[in-house]
Amino acid sequence: MLLTRAILPETQQLLHRIYRQSKHHQVRQRAHCLLLYSQGQHISQLLDIFAVSKKTVYNWVDAWNERGLPGLYNRPGRGRKATFNAAQKAQIKQWAQMYPRQLKQVVHKVHQTWNITISTHTIKRVLKSLKMSWHRFRRVMGGQPNAHEYALKQSMLEELKRLDSLGVLALYYLDETGFSLVPTIPYGWQLIGETQGIPSQRSRRLNVLGLMRLHGSVESYVSEQSITSDVVIACIDALLPPVDVPVVIVMDNASIHCSHAIRDQLKGWQEQDIYIFELPTYSPELNRIEILWRFMKYEWLDIGAYESWHHLVAHVENMLTGYGNDFVINFA
């Protein structure tokens, strides 16, 4: 088999660069083969080097003789034809959104609609190519906030954050959460084929009330007792550190935040330069302390915390006291 298309020195340099740098294995292999063949390597030697058949090497040389450098690449249309066209993939995406946890339903729809028999593995590959992935659902609020009120409060909150950064006022975020020995299941790296278990048992609830500043510490109250409006009032009076600027506390519309007891305190707090900023309903994302709770439960809480009630209490208190130093959130 002769090279009817000569490989000149400058072409050798280009083939050598392709062999070294191309991201396609087949292209690198063909370029390397042509270089060796042009340097006098025998066909039998090339078969040993590339572990291919004689016909394959002849095809590579034929492609070079016929098309030159483009012959290193497969022509369009080669290989297995796609099972689905763009419109069918779009329909599969819609079915997957209808049945997000039941791919067998999607397989049935494909067979029923187009008489195509495929497996759930094929559907998974299609969905991945459509930028879909298998990940955890998230609980969301049962309603939607009023759009006008939400936009207004969001704008006001941004201004409060700006004034806080300038030292004109002190902005706090208040909220409550709870921990128990029934774990919040996190993600984590594990050996393939093995699943690490987390101890789980029924237990009492450890309730936490927090007053957090974005770039500082969190003042907290931890108790096994329920947190009521009276507890919220006592914490605001006791936990706020003394400051010489007005204090604004961001709170959601939980019932203990909107009770008559809280309303009765507003005038007295205002006389102390303490003001309550009420968030619109169904908008927990505006209360930045929710991010702290999420980090504590899903990122920072060690699996060993679920071994006993004593371990859980110690871990929660360690996260709260270490916030801002050992445990940091970038709110930028």
C-alpha cells in the first residue's frame, strides 16, 4: 500500500502536532500511524503497535490518499444513528417532568407513542443530555407571596442591608429551628456499592432561637421547651447586645411573631430604638438566618451527633458558639 499523497516535512510537523494535541483518540492514532508509515515502518509492525487489523490500516492510508488531513476524521453520519430526534427528546423531557420518580412510565409512553422499545438506562442518558439530573426534592411553601408586597419588602430589605454595612443601623435576622435524633439526611462521599448509615431514633426536640447578623456572630437561645411569643420577647430583651444605633429585627409571619403579646411590645421596643421588620408571607428565603439553619443541618452537623442526645446538644451548641470563627458563611 503506497502513500500516493506525499507527506512533506511541514506536513509531518502538522501530523506530529495532531498526534500530540488532538482531543480525539482515533485522530491521534491515525496521525501517529501515518507518521510511522511515512518513516518506513512495515505494515506488520503497525498492526502490532496499534492492535488493529490490516484492513483498518489500509483504510487509514486510503483516507489520507483520498482526502488528506480531513481523512483523519470520521465523515459526518458515521456511527450509530440517534434513537430520538430533537422533537422526541423534548417530549421525553416533558414526560420526565410529569413522572419525575417513575421512568418506567416514560418508557411506556415512548413505546406507546412511537413503538420504540428502550430501557430506563437509555432514558437516563437522554435526560442527562437535556441537562437533567437525579437529585433531592426540596420542601417549599404551600403558597405564593403577594408579588407587589414581596418586591417592596425585598427592596426595603436591600436598603436596610446597605445601611447596616455603613454602620447606620444594626440589622438582625430572627428565627427558630429544631434538632432531634431523627437525622436530616445529608449527602456525602461513600464507596461505590456501600452505603454509610446514620443512627436514627425517636427523641425529644432541641429548639433553637437565633438572632443573627450577616457579618458577625449569632446570639442564640437553646431549650427543650417550646418557643412561644413570651420566649421571643424575653430573647429580644436579653440577647441583643448594646449598640448606639437603631436595631432592626427581620422576622417572618409565624404565629408566635404576630401574636398580641408581640404587638403589645412594639411601642416599648421603638422607644428603645428597636424595630421589627415583618417579611411577607411565604418568603423564607428573605430571612438570611434560614441559610444558617441549612448549613447547620446539612453541612456542619457531624454524623456522630446522632449517637445520643448528649452528643446532639453538644454539637448544636458548638456550631452556635463557633459561628463566625470555626463555622463561616459567605453571604456575598
